[in-house]
Amino acid sequence: MTDIVDELKWRGLIALSTDEDALRKAFADGPVTFYCGFDPTAPSLHLGNLVQILTMRRIQQAGHRPLGLVGGATGLIGDPKPSAERTLNSPEVVASWVERLRAQIAPLLDFEGPNAATMVNNLDWTSGMSAIEFLRDMGKHFRVNKMIAKEAVSRRLNSDAGISYTEFSYQILQGMDFLKLYEQYGCVLQTGGTDQWGNLTSGTDLIHRVHPEAVVHALGIPLLTKADGTKFGKTESGTIWLDPEMFSPYAFYQFWLNTDDRDIARYLRVFSFKSREEIEELDRLTEERPQARAAQRALAEELTTLVHGADQTAAVISASKALFGQGDGNLADLDEATLAAALSELPKAEVTELGPVVDLFAEVGLVASKSAARRTVKEGGAYVNNVKVAAEDFVPAADDLLHGRWLVLRRGKKNLAAVELKG
């Protein structure tokens, strides 16, 4: 690999650094022990977190040692949101979410070899600390004028919601994390999103106060946006979670497949582990033959495999082909969960009985009227479960239902919808 700082810059993964030249030298003299923290404020990580994890993976592959911190303590508080106080979850809920997040991070890092990753939990060094110890040993190093100048805090101070002392104190807790990891593991770098920059520098400042001789670094990774102005990592159905129960592998694959051509070059650099030459070739294909969506397909397959595994990716690709009657994909061969996930992305109608196919086409919105449905059948463009409908009066039978529930209707090559039999 080239110099890791150059690599991260080429991929657009460095927005802020406490001292880029000094960090470059630290990497060259390495190995560097570094960390990134994740708070269990939800039962799953999401795409924004994935940017951070994969950046950790890149730095580890360059020969450095990652510490993956899941905040069992900071998760009980939550960093200040821009608009309002967080809802506090019970210790039992947070503890269960800690384990879920650790299980999502672990497969993406390497836990063997000379630079093996280590998972840590900040509850280990906070649970036994009294309030007096916290105020005397940590709080004395923080100046309120600097704390209120942090962007996340200042936004809240100037809002109607204000900010509680609980969330105001979050930056002390995160600063203490860096201090403890520096003392226990020799950790000298913290990475995180640019929205966390104030919290990151709280850690470097605290270490410098307690250990004036220390040389430590913070690295801010840019937050991704979409070219159309909408928020990255969001769909009409909500957040793109890494947990397959909260966001299906099929929907995950489709998100990347549907990436805007204006965004795909940037997303390849941030998320893909392909070489520069491979990425530049995909850039060329996007420019010359955008309709082929070669870059989107490559990224969708790579990331779905990385997050959900090769078997799930194969099932998703098979489902995508089967929906459109392509290749050897067969709708009847899809398991119920994969088919349900695929159909959830389509226009859908629920019926209590199976009527004539022209009625179903009109009801689900594939055509404007029953007469239009009849024309579609007559012209050979109507399909039920990828089988061409030959007669206008065709009525699907119970045996036609996939998993006893669904019919997949198609008009032409690309217009799909689903019918679900209820009751």
C-alpha cells in the first residue's frame, strides 16, 4: 500500500487533522495504535458508522493496530443531538446493544496477527469511578468557556431546547476515553466524523494536560452527502441499518445499485477496497456507459458481501434476476425472507381473493385501467411470476401463489408489482 495518509486523502477520507505532517510521521514510524468509538444509542450501526469502521480497516491493513470502542458508559448518556435531548435508555437495554454492535464491528476488523484489533468498553473504567473522583480527576482539566464553544454544544445553547448538564458533560467522558486508552494501550490517534471534532479534540487536550510530553492525534473523516441534497444513508423507509432484521440484505444491495451516477465515484473511494486502477476503470465505464451501472453493481456486490456475507449476496443477486426473469433466477426457488424483502421494494396491492389478471394489473397500478390491462395481455407484455399471460380472462390459482402468499406481476421488461393474498 502507498503511504496511508496519501491513500486516505485520495479516497476523500481526511477532512480535519490536528497535525497532518506529524500524523504522517507517526504512521511511518509505526505501528500506531488508534481507536474509534461507537455509542449504543440504537440496536444497530448504520451506514454512517460503516464509513468509520471501514476507515479503521484501511488503517489496520496498512500495518496499524485498531481499538474498537463500543461505549457502554457513553451510550447511557448519548452525545448532544443538534435539536433536542436524547431519550435515555435503561442500563439493561444499553448493555444488550453493546453486544449487538460489537458483533457487527468484529467481522470487519482482523483480530489475529501482530496488529490484531481489540474491542474495548468504556464502562470498564467509568463504572467504578465516583462522582467526586470524576470531578476531581477529570473535570478539573476542562474549561467551561472552551466546552461551550464546541459546535454541538453551542448549537444547543442557542436553541429553544437548551442542553442538560448530562449531555454537556459528554465531551469529558469521551476525552477520558482517549486518556485511558493512551495510558492502557499506548493509543495515540482517535478517528471520527467531522461532527465529532469537538469531542475528538477534548481527548487530545485532556491528554496534553495530564501528560504534557504526549504526542497524540485526532483525524476527522468527512460526513457523506448525496448530490441531490438528501441525507446519505437514508431512504424513504428510513435509516439504512447494518442489522439484516432492521434493513434487509436485498434492500441494502438495492441501495448501492440505485446510487446516483453523480455519487458513485465518491462512494467507491470511501467504501470499496478495490485498487485505484480498478476504481478509475469503473469511473470510465460510468462515464462511457452509465446505463450498464457497472460501478454500482461492483460496489453493491462488494459491500453486501462484506456486511452480510457471500451467501446472502448470492441470494440477493438471484432474487434480483428472478424478479425480472433474467438468467437462471427462478422466483419459486427464493426463500420466503428474501422474496419478502424484494417485494417490499415494489408497489403492492392486498387482496382477499384472486380475481382475473386484468383486474389485478389495474388494482396494483401497473396499468391505468382494465382496458389497458387487456391491451397489455393482447400485446404479450403481461407476466405473472415471469410466465407470460396468454388470455385476457386468466385467473391465477392458489397454486400460483409464491409461499402461499404472493404473485409477482410484470408489465414489459421492467415494470414490477406484487399482489399479496390476505386471509
